[in-house]
Amino acid sequence: MSIHLVAGAAKAIPLTPLHAGALETWLAKAPKPVARWVETVRFKGKPGTHALLPHANGGLDRVLVGVREGADIWSYGGLPSALPAGVYRLDPEPGAHPADAAALGWALGAYAFTRYKTPRRDFARLAWPGTCDRAHIERTARAVFLVRDLVNTPAGDMGPAELADAAKAVAKEFGAEIKIIVGDALLKANYPLVHAVGRASSRPPRLIDLRWGRRGPKVTLVGKGVCFDSGGLDIKSSQGMKQMKKDMGGGAHVLALAQMIMGARLPIRLRVLVPAVENAISGNAMRPLDIVRSRKGITVEIGNTDAEGRLILCDALAEADSEQPDLLIDCATLTGAARVALGPDLPALFCNNDGLANRLLALGRSIGDPLWRLPLYRPYRRGLKTAIADISSTGEGVHAGAVMAALYLQEFVGDKTPWAHIDMLAANPRSRPGRPEGGEATGLRALYALVADTAQGEGKSKAKRRRPAS
């Protein structure tokens, strides 16, 4: 897929990014007819707006773009579809705005999901800014496009086998090793909860296991790969099922993150685990209050068959933790409670390591890809007690749903393993400039920055392996 950034063009139309505070200074230097025109069209430098400045010959002379100060990518996101066809070039005031933000925002704004529908028009193109990190922009855009494509694909064309095929394609591109365990072989390999969730579907469940790299810190990524979620016997409403093709968004994120890591050749030992299932209904579907012995040996009482994501994740997390990685990250479209609390744009972060959490939050803020930390509040662990098993998958309460899910997952991760759990939506409920309705990568750029930071060894001595205060 093209990101609509091209080699420099001599006749490219200049784009001048201006935040509201800089507009007055720019206008003071501009010819008076230009200043009058900007006043006439009421351009104020508001982020996400733009003004077309006409040339004396009737063509387009320049475009003013309203931006926020700092690493703001989304002010550029609407330009590829809003501007007249042609090639544009960034022409900022010295030090006015990061070139990387402009290039990435443009690239992400030029996304279209075209598998089933031909786009109505082509996008405008931007000449590569000379100072931007072109390789990083291309890797990032490709990764975001991969998440969006995988999440947008209907479940009929994106089942466990197709998600595994996507993982194979990523592995093949970078020479990674990949192993896939399918169907009843999951029982022999001791992934009983992955099998229990996926066994009712005619499309067998899978455990995708990718490895790459032979030196550096050991980093393991785990992603929820529920390709469609009917809710199982605790069936969802028809409205509740409409967006459940996106329930493999966590798996899409870790595959995209792996693609970025391998593309940058970061010096780490990478492992990716994606349990891929369809939560369907048939005669052999798991039932509420069934008890399944997990990979870790913990017996789990199934509190609700519609809380299946944590069940497949706990087997994968137990396997990941067995190798004692230097960094363990899981991504999952896990709870509606996190979305009620934080909305669609802000992934919830749960973390057993304060140093790790602070690094990730700071990196996300610095590049405009924020997360928000929620607590692993240990007193709530009592809500997961059950009389006849080691743990309930859900408990009986209705409060703190995201916290309860994270506390459940924490049971399968050792205290000494630095672990971050990301509870995300992986979708845009409505279209905005650069962010079309449908699949979306949230937290992906922040997680890549964290892995890159870990690969460089920065902050390792600061990351004390302790539980957060509760």
C-alpha cells in the first residue's frame, strides 16, 4: 500500500505549518494581499485546518496548515484527502515543526481499506522532507496499516487460519522462525484454555509462536487473537456482536510491533505468542462454571463464556513467563470497562513494575501516542475467589471490570517479570482526519519506543522489580 510520500518535485506546492501563536508573526512578514486573503478565509491556525493561498496566475501558490506545538501528527492527517491532487512540500519556518510528524501524519492520512471497495479518488502526495527519518516513517506507517487491515477484514475472511497466515507473512519477510499449534494438538502441548475457548468453532484454534533474534534483551509479546466473539453460550446481543471482528486487535498489534522491531533490526531476542480462536457456539462449547486446569496448573472456573480473552491470554502468558523475559507485553481488546473509563483513544496500562510503567507513559507522551495507567489494586483480588477452583475468571462483582481482568492475568505472570498489560479498543468509532472509522493502532508507537529503549539498555537499572503501591 502506498503511503503517498514521494521523491522531491521541483514544482511541489509549499505547505507552511503554523500554530496559532506563530500565525501573527508570519502574516506580518507576508505581502499585504496575502495577509488580507488569510483574514478573508478566517484562517486562525487552528489544528487540523488549512488555507489555500491562490497564485496570481489562478493556480495554487501555498497551503497554510494549522498545527499544535510539538510532535503533532494528526493536524496533517486530513490533508491527503482534502487538498487538490498534486505534490506538496513542507516549507516550515526554521524549527517550526518536526518534519517526522508531518511525514507520518500525511502517511497515515493516506490510508484506505480497499479490499472490498475502490477508493473514490487518489490522495495528494507529499515530497519527503529532507530532515525526517524516512526508514522509521515507512516502518511505522506499514505497521499501522497492518493493524488497520487486519482489524477491518470481516471475520469470514479473517479467522484463526488467516491470522496465522498474516503472522507467517511477517515471519517470512524477516527470516523469523514460526511454529503454529492447531486444534487438538493444543491439548497435547498443554494449552487447555486456548483449546477450550476455540473448540466449538468449525475453524480450529491455533497458537502462533514466532521467534527472531539471537542477542540482546529477551522481549516477549502476547496478543489476544479472538477473530470473532459471539460471546459463546453467554451469547452477545446482535448489536454487541457487530464489532467483534476487531476482537483480534491485540494480536494485530503485536504482529505489527514485531514487524517494526524486525524491520529496524533492534538487538533483542524477540518472541511473539498469539492464541488465535473463534469464540463460537456448538454442542461442545465451554459452559459457564466449567472448570479447566490452565497451562500453569491453576484451575479456572469459567465465570462467563463472553470473558474469553483472558482465558486464552493466561495460557500464553504462562508460557511467556516460563522463559523469564526481560520485558513482557500483552495487548488485548479485553474489557468494555476500560473503554467506559478512558474512551476509544486512550489504552489502559496495567503494570507490575513502576519503573517500566513510567518509561512507557513518558515515551507515549513524548511522541503523541499516550496511554493511561490503571492500578493492579490487590485488595480486589478477593473478588476472584471461588469455592471449588483456584480462581474464577470473572468473579461475581460488576465493578472495576478492567482491574479485575488485569488481576486475573497477573496470576499467570511471575513477580520478577517486568510486565505491561495493554487493554485497548483497536478501532475508531467514527472517522476523523487521518483516522478513518474502523481498525486503529493505539499505543503501538509508544510500545515500539519502549522496546527500542530496552534494546539500547537505557533505564534498565532504574526499573525496580516491585509491585506498585496499592
